[in-house]
Amino acid sequence: MKKFAILSIASLMTLSVAHAEQPTQYFAVGYKMMTLDSGVVELDMTGTQLTYGKRINEKFVIEGNMVTYLDADVLEVTSLDLSALYYPLNNQFHVRLGVSDGEVELEGLSADESSELLGVGYSWLVGSSSGVRLEYTTASYGDLDADGFTLSVAARF
């Protein structure tokens, strides 16, 4: 959690300096809490998420994520995600639809799977160039289901 706080503060300090009058892009650092369920074993994992987003118009944002979970002795999970976020009501509530390419390494065994990525979230603006987001996402990589929450801090520019 300490590493997350340091990364969040550093990203806000460096990126919020260079924001435009109407920001259309953002960078975020997130703390991810996820449950991985294979039907046989259920694991609770925490990880980090790096995000870059670009607003296409008033209702749509294209976003890329890099997610990493690491338990050095047993399990490593990484994914690269590409999503479209739709804001139906305002610039705070959104629905996510995307694809995720995930790799799971468990005690020497490796699997590389793709999945659809679904989610919902809510964002709060903090000043004119930063924000906080809470989001729930779900994905299935073969027989492995991944569900959980992400708390992110973003800088808009």
C-alpha cells in the first residue's frame, strides 16, 4: 500500500502540471484487489494497474491498462487490456467493454489467454486536473475467473 501511495503522489505531481484547459487524456495508477477462481481453488490477490486514457468524444473514452499481480513464490498474473468506456449519464459513472490478454504463471506452469473485459465504475474529480476512480471488473481466462475492484488516482492533461 505504501508503494501505491508513493506512485500515486508522484504521478499527480508530475502530470497535473501540464494539463490543458479541456483535458482529453489521463494517466492513472491503481491498486487492484481481485479474486481468482478456477473452480477448484480461489485466491485473493492484490496488484497494481497503470492506465492511459484518451477521450474520443463526450460519451466515449478509449483506455489501455497494464495489470500485474505477484506472489513471488507461487503465482504471477499480468494482463494488457484495451477497453472502451461509455459514460451514459455524466462524466462520472461509466460502463467498460474491452478485451484482455492475460498470462498466468503458477509454480512453473504457464497459460496465455484472452478474455472479454466487463466493468462499471465511478469517478470523482479532484481539482481541475486530477481524479479518483473506483471500478468493478470481471474477466474469464479459460477456466480462471477474475473479479474485483480497482481504486485509481489519475492526472488529466
